[in-house]
Amino acid sequence: MAVSLELRTDTEHPDTLTASSECPDIYEETMPGNTPYLLVTINDPETLSVLGSKLATSDADIRILKPQSSRKSADDCFSLPVTAIRALQIGISPLVSSDYVLYNGDIFGPSMTPFIQSWRDAFRSLPERHSIDRVVFNVRCEDPGTVRKSGHLLQEVSTGMYVKAKRTMGRELVFRVVGWKDVKHKRWLEGALPGKKEELGAPVAKEDTTIADTLHLQ
């Protein structure tokens, strides 16, 4: 059974991963003979970049700072085996404000480009070798104008991960989209992702459509 852990960073410890909630009991999961499976939730690109830098080292474990409420000292940490990190849930929330201009179903604005670039850079920080086999994108926005931008972003970062994993480790990553309530838009977003899809544990065949076709809004 997968163990879940949400990670973040903060201004006091910008290069340290911090657990956002009470630490899960991973002792039995990491015992010899077991195959630990940890689902890590990340909701900002800065935290994903730090995780990528930790996975890129030769260290067998990552030190995770305990939540403030659980610390017995300022640097109270627990160790997490890098091989236990098997799945990522990435929370992406495109911000839409009155500063944005809607044009042909697309949204542009002073914050959208830096927002997209920050996630691009974060995913690029992930090394070619890792133990991740599943990625869930939690796209938490219902504005139709963000569908195309979100689709292009998901396509770009997932394709980069997929190609590197396939080339370096011979592993075919599985991607999924959750959080988007509109079923049609959700299918458009999932149509942008490479490789196999997963819906409630069952693989879903990839639709034979291009990103332009799947994300075109009438």
C-alpha cells in the first residue's frame, strides 16, 4: 500500500525539504525484503526543484525536516530512501486575474509566462535515473481559458520525463490528470500526455490526436 507524504520548502530552509503534515510511519515499508512505495505530493515548483537536486546526488537517503509541530529541535529530520519515492502528485494551479487577456481561447498575462517557466525548470531538475513510475497532475483550475496553456505545459514536462526514463532506464512512466471537474477538458489534458494513461488503476489507451486538436476550444 502506498504511503503519502506532502513536501514543501520555506524561506528559513530553502534547500531543505520539509514535511507539510505529520510524518508517515515508513519503518515497516523500508525494512529489508519490502518494496517501499511512497506517493510524494508537491504543490510548487521550488519544492520540486529541491527534490530534483536531492535525487540527482549519489546519496541513498534524503533528509526530510519534520513539521514544526513535531520537531524536538530546530533541525529534527527523518531519512527517506530515494528508492521509496515511486509516485509524484503535482499540484498545478494556474492563476487567472483581471490582468490577463483572453485571445482565441488562450490566456496571456504578466504572471502566466513566469508560472510556466518555473514549472519547466523544476521538471528539468529531475535526474534521468530515479525510481518514479507514476505522475499525477492535480490541475486545480476551472477557467476554460487556461486549458490550452495547461495542456502545453503538461505535455512538455511529461514528455521530457517520459523520454528520459524510457531512454535511460527502459521504464515507461504512467501519467494521470485529476482535479479538473469538466470531463471533456480533462480528456483534452490527458490527451496531451505521452505513454500509457491510468484511470482508477486501469490503463487507458492514448487517443490518436495532436495537441492542437485535443486542446482546441470552440
